[in-house]
Amino acid sequence: MLDLDLIRNNPDRVKQGAAAKGVKVDIDHLLEIDARLRGLMRQCEDLRSQRNAASKEVSRLKQSGQDAAAIIEQVGRVNEQIKQLEPQMSQLEAELRELRLNIPNLPADDVPVGRSAEQNVIVRTWGEKPKLDFKPKPHWDIGTDLGIIDFERATKLTGSNFAMFVGAGAALVRALISYMLDLHTREHGYVEIAPPFIANRATMVATGQLPKFEEDMYRCNLDDYFLIPTAEAPLTSLHRDEVLDAARLPINYTAYTPCWRREAGSYGRDTRGLTRVHQFDKVEMFKIVHPDTSWDELEKLTRHAEDVLQRLGLHYRVVLLCTGEMSFSNAKCYDLELWAPGLERWFEVSSCSNFLDYQARRGNIRFKEKGGKPQFVHTLNGSGVAFPRLIIALLESYQQPDGSVVIPEALRKYMGGMERIERK
């Protein structure tokens, strides 16, 4: 969440930042609640001071053998007034927190202002579009013809917008998991985490998923738990309510998890094949860093995600998102988009974001330098990378005229030396 002092001192900046992201917020109402709460807090503090002074007077009168009944009665009245104020303050504090939780993070100064993808900025591209001397097929035909993706049985088992990988397809998923985790841990300096795939409400609030996006998540109502939409959620809360030694920073974590997203409102558009599914696999990268280094760390994080794609030989571009395309919680975000020749379009496979201290305030994650006071860390995360659309690009980019698919060199050792997936 945003620093309350920032909201108090720069309300217009907060209004403009939220509007640039397309989020409606009532900052004036928040400031009104804040003013009422502060007024009650001052009133309560004055009453406590009166009570303390009166209590000392009671002690003095008793020690001198004088009658303290009137002062004791006064202390009782003051205590009653405090008891009446405390629930009012608690209610206002809860209301103020809820209002703050619904204010998005502010875009960084160098983020382009815009409402749609047309205002995004292409930062760089890598590689070239595959040159195929035949008409490329879409991934759903490739996967079905090779018998490595079964959409019909996945729908029978669960419902629409689910996929099931079979044989070499399942091996490909497993290979991608191992490949990415090895790359991030052995060469990029991340520590692997195997977190729970279900998170409690406090975890989802810390990462910024709640309360804004509850309708997009799968919820276990009995326990008020949530199937995680990304490993970012548990990784963000690993150090929730902790004060870290500054010498530990930066902390780099990576994790493989399945992810679940209800994608409310997405039915009927862009849902064929693996384009938009409710369950998918992803390897995530997450950083906890010193505020002074967070912008440099964002560039490192993005390069680490790019390395995954470069070693797979896939044509991609890095896109700086405009304000209207950014997520609720980030201050700046690069999307990595892969080219899929069968569908002739770009697909986002990674979002690399800097949240500044926004998540740290929600999760109360701080650090302390020697002799200093605790400060909020900065957090960053990026997909390293998400599988469904990566698999789209892999199948469509490496398809052959005979219907087979060549396996990129970087994955072959993870697939037992297999060089291509062929029809059996």
C-alpha cells in the first residue's frame, strides 16, 4: 500500500496516478476518515494524559491521608470516555486500511501514460521471426496431431479452458521446469523455494491480489484459503512481519508452482488452445532488495527472464507497459512477448515488475542497517517464465513440414536426449 504521509501530502499526485492506471479511488473520503481518526486519537491521548495526572493526584492525596473520592470518580469518568472512543477508532482504522488497500501503486515517472497496448513502448527485440517454407499450423493442431496435448479429456476431467499434456508433452513440461530452475539457481544466483500451492488471506493481501482481485481466484471457502495465481504470492510473504539484516540484501528466490486463475469475464474471447487457461505452470523469480538498488535490480531481473528465451532460440521483444496496461501493484513493468508463427501474433510470457515499497508496506517487510531504524524493503518479481504461451511459441516456431517438432538444444538433456517430437 502507499505511504499514508504520501497520500496526505500529495493527494493530487495519488489521484492522477490512480487515474492513469484506470482505477477509481476516493482520496477525499480517505482523507476525511484519516482526519476523523486523528481527531479521535488526539482526544483519546488528551484523556489519557488527564487520567495519568489524576491518578498521580489520587496517589498523592492517599499518601497525605486526604480524601481522594472526587478524583477517583473523575478517573472513572475519563476511563468511560476512553472506552467509548476506542471502538470508534478501531472502526475508523479498519475503514482507513481497507481504503488504502484499494489504492493502486503509482506509476514510475518514466512509465508512458496510456490506456491500451498501443501506448506501450517496444524497448528491444531479440532474434528473428522463424522462416518457414510451408504454412505453419496453430499449436492446438500440432499438439493434437502429435498426441501430446489432450484438450477434450482435460475438459471432461474438469471443464473448459483446461489442458492435459501427454507423453512427450508431459516430458516437455517437466523439462522446462528443470531447465529454468537450474538456470536461475546455478547461473543467476537465486535460491530455490518449493512453497505451498495454497495461501491464506494475509498472504494474498500482502502481494496485492486481495481485496481487488478476489473474483479472479479459486477459493477454498471452508478454510478461507486460495489456490495461488502465481508463486509471487507465497514468495512475497516469506518474510512478512520480519525485519531483515541489511547485509542479507538482495535476496533472490525462484520457485516452480502450478498457478490458477479464474479469468472472470474472459469466456468467449481468446480461449482456444493454450492461449488462456485456468491452470498453468510457471517458474517465478522474486527479489527483496535495498531501495537504493531496486531500479538496477529490475533490469537484472528482466535480463534473467530474457536469458531463458535466448537459450531456447525464440524470437521475442521487451515491451515497457503504459500506465493503463500495468497491474494494480507495480510501479514499472516490462513484458516479454514471444512471436508465435502459427497464430501470427505476439504472446506475453513474462512480466518483470518493480513494486518499490508497495508490497512491503502491505506485508510489513523491513530491513535495518547497523545503527539505523527499520525501513521498508523494495520487492520485484518476474515470470521466469510462464509455460502455456511459451509452449505455444515452441511448438509453432520449431514445427517441421512432416508435422514433427524439433526440441531446442537447451532442453534435450532434460528430455533424455530426444531431438524431436514425432507422430507415433
